[in-house]
Amino acid sequence: MARIAFVNGRYLPIDAPAVQAEDRGLQFADSVYEVWTVRDGRFLDSTGHFRRLLRSLDELRIPHPMSVAALDVALKETLRRNRLKDATVYLQVTRGTARRDHGFPAADTRPTVIITARPSSSAAGDARAERGVAVITRPDTRWARCDIKTTGLLANVLAKQDARETGAWEAWLVDTEGRVTEGTSTNAWIVTSDGVLVTRPITDNILHGVTRAAVIEAARAEGHTVEERGFTLEEAHAAREAFITSATSLATPVVEIDGRPVGNGAPGSVATRLRELYLASAHER
Ligand code: PLP
């Protein structure tokens, strides 16, 4: 079955020409995006992802292209037309198409809206979580507004490719003070030898992960102490556990950092439990 994409109000075969050459998303990465995991037809953490989408648009002064209700219909219709129940759904909004010029285009320029969906097997994600993943570390060379979910992801792309070429799943990015900011497409966590969960606070230099926020809530509800602060690689190497969170990885244990085992080298019990708790609660949000 041909995959279907939503582009500016139309449902088209994914390979149909649909976006114009002077679209600002293409010319300047002048665009934002969101990602939802869908399980059994339900969008996980839908509200949080919409809230962040509106924040990203507002921070970049991109007009809202459609109401949230209309976007929600389009997301669900894209899923339906692709006949998917377990999926990853992507939404991009660009500032629209206009003669190339760095400054904003005319106020009546319509943003471009693109939605795509693809199958994502929960079994594959669960198997990965049962094995745990390896991460490498790379300097964080991104811009100073990583809290905005823009499609300007070149530094993330290069670091992820380094991870792939090293046989790792993710790259953790490290700031100039030696602290981990986050992964290329995930937030980064450790569990210290005292059992304290540590993840970086939400400032301008990390994405405000929707899954991160839900996992903090779940962890605190279970009685864990969560410290929102940066951690160094030394702390990560001494940690009992490490894990990543994101819409697509949920909570996934990290078992190796730069070739060195984390803890006993097996997925940690805290991360494994938080993955279960997250999955159990995310349908409702
Ligand atoms: N950090 C970065 C850089 C990301 O790209 C993502 C997700 O795409 C995340 C963190 C995790 O965010 P969320 O939990 O909202 O998917």
C-alpha cells in the first residue's frame, strides 16, 4: 500500500511533489516539528506534544497554521489513511513559501503543514529496551535555543551518524563544562549509586522532553528522588543505571557509555519500571 502524507490540506502519495522549491523549511530550516508515538491507535501524550508545538511556533513567530483541533483531525486521518495502529507520526510546520530572503515573508504567507506516519513496532522497541542500548559522547555543537523543536538538526544528525558508525544507538552531547546536555533525539538520565535520578533542568539548551516530564512525575510518584541538574561523564560512568527518554524510545536503558558498561552492564530496574509506568499512563494524556 502506498504511504500517504498530508500536505497543506491534501492527502497525497508520500512521493508526490508537494512542497515548493522556495519553501523556507527547505531554504532556512525555518520550521518546527513534533513527533507522536501511536499505540493501538492512540496518540501518547498528545496534549504535551501539542502544547510544545504551539510554544515552538510562538518562539519563532510562525503563525499557527490551523487550530489544534483541526491538526488533531489531520493527524488521525493520516494515520487512518495509512492503515496504521502502531506508528510514529511526524508533523512539520514551516514559515511557508516566499521569494528567498532571510527576513520574514509577507504576513499573509501561509505556513506549510506536512504530516507523515510510518509503522513502528512496539515489539522492536520492547526488545531494544530489554537489551539496553549503547551511547557514545560528542561535543554539543548546537545553537543556543535547543528548547525550540526546529528542524535545524544538523549537529544532531552528525552526532547520530557517528553513533551508528560506532555501533551505538545514541550520542549524548556534552557541553563545554563537561556536562551531558541530552541525546541527539532523547533526554539523558542517570541513576546514581545512591539511587537518585538525575536529568538536566529545562533551560534553553535542551529540548523540554514531553516524555521526560511524564517520567519525572512517575518517578516522584513512586517515591524516587529526582534531581534536575547537569551530570558529568564521570558521574555517568559511576552511575548505577542510565537511560534515555523520548516519544519514540519511551524510557530505554543505556547499558554502555563510550564502550564502558554502565553498572553491571545490564538494563537497570529503575529504567525498566519507569518504561512500564510511562506506557501505562501515556494513553490518558
Ligand atoms: N531531545 C531531543 C534533542 C529530541 O529531539 C527529542 C525528541 O525528539 C527529545 C529530547 C525527547 O523529547 P520527547 O520526549 O518530547 O519526544
